[in-house]
Amino acid sequence: MWFEIWQFIIILILVILASAITTFFVTRKLFKKHLKENPPISEETIRIMMAQMGRTPSEKQVRAVMRSMNESNGIEDNKKDKKNKK
């Protein structure tokens, strides 16, 4: 059973489109997982930034900044996630 050339082109386009969509969603899921496990800003980074601004932050201030950043990004506290896994 041989395909006409236009049938082959349509099938080829559909396969390419399906693989592009699948690749997009898989890559997005892996990227989100990586960012959740390895956040780009840590408490140490916040301490360094505040020190560069001439401030000596207390632990309460550092945790408040981390909490507000996590809330704005929709990320739950990593300690809660680790406790739930045990």
C-alpha cells in the first residue's frame, strides 16, 4: 500500500507537530522539577545581597524574604516536602 505524495507530507507534518508538542511539555515539566529542587536564590544569596547593600540581616529577615519569594513563585517550603516524603 503506497501513499500519495500529499498523504506522505501531511503525515510527516502531523508527526513533526506531535513530537514538538510532546517535547515542549516534557521539557517544561523537567525544567520546573529542576527549579524546584535547585532554586536559583538561596538564603545565602539573600544574605550576600543584603551585605552588599550595607545591611546586616537577621535570620528572621532572611526567612521572611525567602518566604515571600516562595509565595510569589508558588513554591512550597522544601522542609515540608522533605518531611512528607519520610
